[in-house]
Amino acid sequence: MKTLWVLLVVLILLLQVRLWVGEGSFAQVWSLRQAIAEQRAENADLAARNERLYAEVRNLRNEESAVEERARMNLGLIRKDETFFLVLDH
């Protein structure tokens, strides 16, 4: 009878070890949930960035003035009838 109790205690301990430490344990599940939450936050940031880029692309496709403004700001382009002044800060 005593060996049966010892056997049952050992089995319960083994199950507890698996529950807390092994594959599929509480620690692993918690870690995976945390990783999922971090990935969802990153995905939300990337989705917002993609939406801003899509809006910019739509704007550039639909409005010629947007393309002109971008060329002026990024490339320093000017029209034939304009005078370009470069102001340097010291």
C-alpha cells in the first residue's frame, strides 16, 4: 500500500513538472501570448505606415500639384519663370 502511495506521488510530481516546465507548459504559453501581443502591436504600426504610404501614392496619382510639390521639395526643381534664392544659416 505504501508503494502505491509513493508511485502516485511520483506520478503527480511528474505531471506537475510537465505542467510548469515542459512543452505546452504555463511558462511557454505565457511566453507565446506575450510574443503574439508584441507581433500584433508591430503589425498595427506597419499597417498604419502602409496606409499612410497608400494615401500618398493615391495623392500622387490623382493630383499633378502633389507631384510638382514633391519635385520642388525633394529635388529643388523650379519653373522657367521663377527665381531661385538659396538662404544659408550660419
